[in-house]
Amino acid sequence: ALVSSIIGDILYLQENDYIEAYCFHNAGVDRNLASGSSRTFIAISRLF
């Protein structure tokens, strides 16, 4: 249940530009320079 919840959060983050930009801002990463797996990794790292 926890894993599926995290995956759901990641998918939500990736599809929601506002929250995604917010997460990138907190991570200190330029979202224009990140792509694919790095974006997913950042989303995961922000959940913990």
C-alpha cells in the first residue's frame, strides 16, 4: 500500500506543473535541466 501510494504521489507530481516546480525549487534544481529518471529521483527524494 505504501509503495503504491508513493508511486501515485510521483505520478501526481510529474503531472502537476505547480507542485513539480515547487519540488524542484525546494531541491534547488533547475527543472529545465532535469529530465526523465532524474525528475523521478528528485520527486522520490522530496517525499522523505
